[in-house]
Amino acid sequence: MNQYLEELGKVVSENVKQGITEHHRQLQNSFEEYFPPNNNDNNWMRYPFSGSIQKEDFSFNENEQLIDTVNDSVSMHKFPTISLSSFGQLN
């Protein structure tokens, strides 16, 4: 940050620098809450046709829908050619 400010020819007080630094720290913590490190529990979303999938935390109907999707050959062929958000809107 100091280098950037020097390039601009700007002078900022230590209080402002500390405020910016603290704000960045808080943003980083917030992002970590909303976007935790990938633990591979949700890889089925990215690769729904990669094998037998059944989720314990899904209801019976949700598991049935997932099984139907995994066994749908039309969806399987479309999956690599469209975005995940578009794929999610197919059914």
C-alpha cells in the first residue's frame, strides 16, 4: 500500500493506514466465513456424473432427484458444454 501511495504522490496518516489495514483484515475474515476452504464434500455439485452419489443430509425426494439427474444421459451429455448455473436450470 505504501508503494502505491508513493507512486501516486499521496501522503496518508498512520490512523488512516491502520484503518485500511483493519478493514482488509475484517474483509478477509468475512470471506473465509462465506467461502470456507474446499473440503471436497460438495464435489458432487461440480462432477455429478462421477459415480454413485447419495447424500445423507438430503431428504428422500432430494436423493431421488439426484439419482434421476445422475442417470439422465441427455443431461450427462449436456453437462460438459454448458455452465453450472445453466445446467441447474435444465430440470
